[in-house]
Amino acid sequence: MVRVTLHGAELEGLTIPEPAASVRLLIPSGIGDDLEMPTWNGNEFLLGDGSRPVIRTFTPRRLDSAALELDLDVVIHSGGAVSTWIEAADVGSPAAVSGPGRGYTVDSDAAGFVLAGDETAIPAIAQLLEVIPASRPIQVIIEVADPSARLDLTLPDGSAVEWVDLDPAAPPGDALVPALTQLEIAPGAKLWVAGEAAAMHRVRRHLFDDRALPRSDVTVRGYWKLRESVGSDS
Ligand SMILES: Cc1cc2nc3c(=O)[nH]c(=O)nc-3n(C[C@H](O)[C@H](O)[C@H](O)COP(=O)(O)OP(=O)(O)OC[C@H]3O[C@@H](n4cnc5c(N)ncnc54)[C@H](O)[C@@H]3O)c2cc1C
């Protein structure tokens, strides 16, 4: 995970009212290219030559409105357009952001919380941990493909993080889903889960079909798709 700090006068007026929200990051199409702003053709954003711009979605991890800075925590992985951009980027490399997209409304009256996901969910989980009232028990499960992705997360007393390692040969979710299945979930707890799309499909099946949890207690978000670039054009 690498922290990218965006800075610029254009960030003036940006507000992020809720945790686990999103912003869209636009980067140049090729290393060293200028940043070209795309135009909306009524259906999708396109660049002047008709190609699709490189736009990806991230969690706005920290906004400093006074310093006009926005931090994104990005999971580095091979073949990722943003990973490649970050490796070549330097201070002053151009990028643009739009947003924010909807976040998560924390129900302070909930009996407790279960926060779960893969590495891409860590920034949102860290934000949720900052705003959930300390009196509420929180169970956190995070699946990591790279054991070094484990971070120190601050949790209230009585709450715990379970880190589960994904076997390199296994599809995303193969460690997360069994860990969620074994979890004892208190009645009335709210659940927030995010990660790879097919893994999230398995999570929904487990929570709604096997456990019959009320939909209003559960938020499950597909953050990326295995072998597919997501969020590239809309
Ligand atoms: C609301 C929301 C919030 C998000 N917040 C964050 C965040 O804070 N930090 C973050 O890192 N990501 C976050 N994501 C996920 C991120 O948008 C995707 O992982 C995105 O594809 C990354 O773009 P890329 O240029 O790195 O890879 P792409 O160019 O989109 O993908 C190239 C290839 O890499 C694969 N791939 C994509 N992501 C991963 C991954 N994480 N691990 C392994 N393989 C991958 C794809 O399947 C594809 O085959 C968020 C997504 C959403 C919808």
C-alpha cells in the first residue's frame, strides 16, 4: 500500500462528509503524457482521440482542507494502471480527482459492527474505526494477499482485528469468506464488507442466504474485478 498525496487549489471546497466514501482519480494515459481532461459524450467520458481515459476509484483517506491535500492509500499490484503511474510519478506529477461518491452512514445505536474486506478495503475500514463510537464492539476481518499489508489499526478495548492470509493460488475471498462464515455475529450488529466483486458475491450469499441477515443491516461493496480494469469510464 502506498500513500499518494494530491495537492492543488482545485481541492478547495471539497468536503467528505461520510467515511468509506469514494473519489475518482484521473491519470495521464501514458507515462510522461500530459493530463487531458475527458469530455462526457452523454454516455461515457472520452479523450479527444476517442480513447477512454484512465479513471479509477479510491477512498479519500484524509482530506486536509487548509493545506489543500487529499491522501489516497493505494494497493500496489502488477499490471495496475495506477500502480504503474505511482511507480513513475514524482512530486508535481499531474492528476485530477472528482467526487465524493456516497459513503457509509454509521448507525451509532447498532449493537456492534463487523468490518471486513481485502487490502483495498483497509483505507475505508481505518476510517470507519475512527468514527464508530468507542462503546460499540467491532469485529474486523481483513484478507491480505501480501502478509506485509498488515497495518496497525487502532481499535477500542474489547475489539479485535483478524488478519487472514490469501493463498497465492486461491481466488480473492478464499480466506475472507470462511473467516466470515465462522464469525459469531451479535444480533443487531451492522456489517460493512468490501473487496473483489466475485468474492463479495459469495459474501452476500452467505450473509443473506445462509444467515438470513436483514438487508438493512448489511452493506457489501464490490471494489474491483479480478482480471478486469474497473471504473475506467464512468
Ligand atoms: C468505492 C471504492 C473505493 C476503493 N478504495 C480503494 C482504496 O482506497 N485503495 C485501493 O487500492 N483500491 C481501492 N478501490 C479499488 C480500486 O478502484 C481497484 O483496485 C482499481 O482497479 C485499481 O486500479 P489499478 O489501476 O490499480 O488497476 P486496474 O488497471 O484497474 O486493473 C488491472 C488489473 O489488476 C487487477 N486488480 C485491480 N485491483 C487489484 C488489486 N487491488 N489487487 C490485485 N489485482 C487487482 C484487475 O483485475 C486487472 O486485471 C476502491 C474501489 C471502490 C469502488
